[in-house]
Amino acid sequence: MPFLGQDWRSPGQNWVKTEDGWKKTTLEENNKVSMESFCKVKEEECFNKENLLLSLGYEMSAKKRKKDLMNNNTKAPYFHREKWIYVHKGSTKERHGYCTLGEAFNRLDFCSAIKDTRRFNYVVRLLELIAKSQLPSLSGVAQKNYMNILERVVQKVLDDQQNVRPIKELLQTLYVSLCGLVQDMGKSVLVGNINMWVHRMENILQWQQQLDNIQINRPTCTGMTLTDLPASLQLNIMHRLSDGRDLVSLGQVCPELGALTEDRLLWKKLCQYHFTDRQIRKRLMLSDKGHLEWKKMYFKLSRCYPQREQYSDTLHFCTHCHILFWKDHPCTANNPENCTMSLSPQDFINLFNF
């Protein structure tokens, strides 16, 4: 019969079965064979574990790439389509916590608002105010949502070739703010990796270059133009412009329009529309003939005081039920119109600075 252990007739030797039959091996040789088999088994186990980890790593990387690709292509998870949200300044028994600026920016329907021409300028002005001082107060998701909305705004301007100047000003304001914030990354003023924000700043520079390359073609219509209208109608149209820079640009079209844009009454109404009487009295400017220089006063006042903002459609706030909404909301008051107030972009930000 085969010997499974030490041979009692020859201590220190074992019988080992081989292809040629049974052979004697010493203890040292047996330990060497056992060690080799043990190492071989361990190597196989390590190899299998390594393959398993690599396969799991490849699978996780593939899922992450797929998820990033979906986010980059659609960006849908960062846009919410709510027409109204509840805003309260503190905790109550019915509702715990309060709504923040980042939460409001995420939940309100700004994605659809930029498609509406009546709300476009309102959203652009709000983005500019947030870029000046409120960007660090937004959450990480809100900051990402901000950049996604900004990208859509720029793309809309590039497609329509309209509202180029306010978007240039917005991008310049945002770039200057980010330059200061990136330098203060040690203070944790921005959420995310600094390389991500540097990449976003590069995108802003690229957008600015694309806006600078826009060439607005003259219309091919051979019908009546602005210069074909009587001077009284041309002045009536100019009186409806609320920005003095638009008047200056209009006056550069032709000498006839340039002469009309120098009308003193036109600039006087602009000053009285945007600024108070007290502000105007502090910045009086007289010509050599003793007349008020309304045009020079307008631009001087614009550098000293904020202009009056005018929008076709704005966000509204209900003081009765504390709801912020675009168009309408389920108000429980007897007369909802008395509780509704229109909010400018600055009022919208001030609503959350409590």
C-alpha cells in the first residue's frame, strides 16, 4: 500500500507518486515541492483577484464615461421646470428650513425663460448680478446650472445675432469675477476643482471671441426703412428707446439720424426717466450759452447712479402665500392682485439676503 506520511523505515523520507512510479524524497525536497505548489496557487489567486479588480474598474469607468457623456450632451438633470416655488424666511411648523438663492435658481424655469423674448433681458440681468457678487453663495449644482444656462444664452445670441452687447457685458463681468474668485480658492469660495473653473474661464474667452466675430448682414428687403419715415415719426421711435447707448449707435447710421439723436428734449426725457430730480440737480452741466447739456448729464449720471430697469415680463412674488412665480400661482387670498408684486432682478436677489 502507498505510504501517505513519513516512512518509519527511513526517517526524514517520504514516498511520492510520480509518472514513473513511487519515489523516495527527503524532507527538504518535499518542503521545496510543497512551497512551489503553494506559491503557484497563491499566484493564481492573485492573478484572478487582479483580473477581477481590473474588470470592475473597467466597468465603473465605462459607466462614468457614459454618465458624463449624457450630462454633457443633454444637461437635462440640471434644469427644472417649475412655474412657482414657496419662499419663506424661516422655519415654521408646516415647513422646516427656508428657500435659498441657489434653490430658487435651480427650481425656477429659467431654461424656458431665455427662450421667451419678453423674459430674456430679465434673465441676462439676473445672471449679471449673480456673477458680480452672488456666485459663491450658490450651491455646487446651482453653479453648474448657472454655467449651463449661460451656455444656452450665448448659443441663442449666436443663432439669432441679437442682444450681442448685453451678453458681452455679462461675460466680461463673469470673467473678472472668476479671476478674483479663483485666486481665493483657499477660502473655499467656489465649489469644485480649480481646473474645472479654469476650463470654464477658457470657455468664456472662447464665447467672447465668437461674439466678436459676429457680422450682422444688412437686410435685403427693398421696402420702406427708418430713414424713409418723416422726421417726426423717427423722433417718436427714438423717444421709445430707454438706453442712451442705443441712441448713439442709431445716430452713427447716417448723418440725418445723427442730427435727430442730438435733440435736447430726447436726452432730457431720458435723464428724467432714469434718475430723480435730486440726482439731476447734483450733476448739472451748462454749455457756453447757458443751456443744460442733457446728453453729457445722462452719461455722467449713468456712471454715478444705477439706471431704471424696464422689462416686458418679470418674476412676481405673492406677499400673502410667499410664492415666487413667473405667471400665476394658486393663491388663497380673496384678492390675489393686491398681494402680487413685481420683482426686479435686484429685488429677486434681495429676497434671499436675510
